[in-house]
Amino acid sequence: MEIKKLMSKLVLIMLVIGVIDIIGQGNNSTSKLIQRKPSISGYVKTSDGKPIKGVTITFSNNGGSTITYSNGYYIKFVPYGWSGTVTPSKQGYTFNPTYRSYSNVTSKQTNQNYTGIPNESELTWNSVNDWVYQLQNINLNNIGETKFDLVVIDYSSDGTEEGRFTATQINTLKNSSGGQKLVLAYMSIGEAENYRWYWDDSWDKDHDGNPDPGAPSWLGPSNPQWPGNYKVKYWEEGWQEIIYGSPTSYLDKIIEAGFDGVYLDIIDAYEYWGPGGESGLNRVTAEQEMVDFVKDIANYARVTKGKTDFGVFPQNGEGLSVHSDYVAIVTGIAKEDTWYNGNRPNNSTYINQVIENLDVFKEAGKLVLVIDYVTKQNLIDDFYSKAIEKGYIPYASVRALNKLTINPGHEPD
């Protein structure tokens, strides 16, 4: 019995000695067993020090991932001796550095910071705050170097079919060195122009401004203020087929070139043809027919052609604000000569009526673009001040619209 007790004590002593001996073997065994996992940690912030929450920090080589806290901080424990790369990611951001590399990590790594750089947000209609309007002597490179958000130009460099801008040219303008741009193509829907692809010289062969026999029934007399422009009965099918509905139509050419929308001119033609208008036709349906025409153009581009965010901006005809369906379907409205006619101020009655109509569009969340053809600096300043106070987007230039104008003190940003 005593011998058994003695043997048990000897075994216990030997076991204790063995454990001590193992511990005494240095760092080769037990030190590795009890070594804590090292951590990698840091912050992800913007260049001005604002923390970025929700950044995914991915560790390669089976290291897993983690996400930054509301203060931008992250921490991740990795296996002892881990090697690999760490990469931050979050939609809408790029990061500097794009990743970090590690080899045989055996101790904690702190201050492994990243700077998040917000990607330039896509320009939308609602983010436009300046615009430029030029129809002649167009130089796409010069316009591209400016910071204007919205550009209104002709679909052609010289108005002809041969001078049409290509999809590549328009795409380059939209993504030019001056910044992203939304680009509208000018399209007159209330007058025909004798330099366009659809015009036939036989329609007014003697150039007296009146349609000759055999001219389309929709063609009216020329506009004495703009020689070469002819009034049209825009409600007639023949004219509307020129404007939209086939691969060779005006609107289809514009869509094919990659324009973001259309800038529709001579909307106020309904006044010419309607009751009391200069034409003498006294067509009671003229106003509603213009509303329907614009709606058809918008629906064709957005639904039939699938360009769901296609912009539609009528110029003038602000009196159509009484038609809620018209206000709803347009992206915005443009208005000429609100406060000034050239360098002469308009009367207050006229101004107040215009503003009352434009405000209907503004209150509906639509862009209101205004252009006054003022050329004196004090009038330009006054025009910009009045427009901005109303929440409109101003641009001042020459009435011929044949130059790129950047007004001192009112440069695009």
C-alpha cells in the first residue's frame, strides 16, 4: 500500500517536471500556443476628416472582412503570421490607397488609414444650376471646357444634315474636361426652317414668303422677323411626321446622336393660329393641340424609344401653365425676355404675368431657365440677381446666339 502511494507521488512529480521542462523550452511551443492574434486597425475618412461609415474592409487569404463604425474606425484580428492584402470598398467612393499589403503579421498594426474620395455624382436635371445657349458658330471643344451644367445647341454644326453632330461628339461633350453636362438639341416645332433636311425649295420657289402651289397643307407664311422660317399648322399629321415617329424624323435623329433631351421652340405658335391671333384662322383648338403635340413628343421619346429620363424643355408659351398635364410632362421651361427686351426694361405688368406663369412650373419642381438678351454689365447683373432671387436659372447672351458668352461675375461653377 505504501509502495503504491510512493509510486503515485513519483508519477505526479515527473508530470510536473515535464510541464516545467516544456515551458522552459523557450518560445518554440507554448509561446505560440498562447500568442494572441494580432490586429489591423485604422480609420476611413474623407479628405476633410469626415468619417465614412459602412466601408467594407476585406482581408484576402481567408482573413475575412469587417465594416467601419460611425466614427470611421475599423479593427480586425488576423491569424498569427498572416500575409495578404486589405482593400476598402463602398459604393460611391474610391479610396487612397486602394489597398495595403502585409507579410507575416505578428504584432498589431495601427493607423492603417484610408481616405475615401466621393465619386463625382451623376448630373441630373434637378442638380443643374447654370446653362449655356448657342445655336451658331458652335465649337464643342470650347463649350466642353466650360463648367456649364446644361448646354443647349443645335443638333448640327451648321443646321444642315451634313453638319449633324455624331454620337461620339455629343458623348465627348457630355463628359468633357469642364465637367459633366446635360445636352439639349434645339428643335423648332412651331415653324419650319428652309435650311433643314426636310425642306423642299419648290415650297416657296420665288422666295416671297408665301407657300407656292403644291406646298404641304401644313405650311404657312414666313416669319418676317426671321426670314427663312415659316409658320406651320403643327396639328397636321404631315408636319408631325417630320418631327417624330420614324427613323428619319427630326426627334429620332436627335435621339440617335445621344442628346439628353430637346429644347422646343415656337411653342407660342398657338397664339398665332388661335382666337384673335395674327393668322386670322381663329382656331379654338390651337392651344390644346400644342399641349397635345408636346405631350406626344415626350411620350414618344420616353416610352416608344425607351429614353425614360429624356428632357423636354419648351421655350416660351408659359401661358400653358394652366394645363396641369402639360406642366407635369415637361422637364422644365425656358423663357426669353422676362425682365428686359434687349437692353430695355419690360413693363411691370408684363413681368408680373410672366413670373406668375413661370412660378407654376417652379412650384411643380420643374427647372425654369431664363435668358434675357442684355449686353450692358449693370443690366446683366440686375437680370442675374432678379432671376436667382426667384429660383430661376439665368443666362445672358446676344439674341443671335452666335457666340459662347461667359458673363463676368456670373461664371458657371
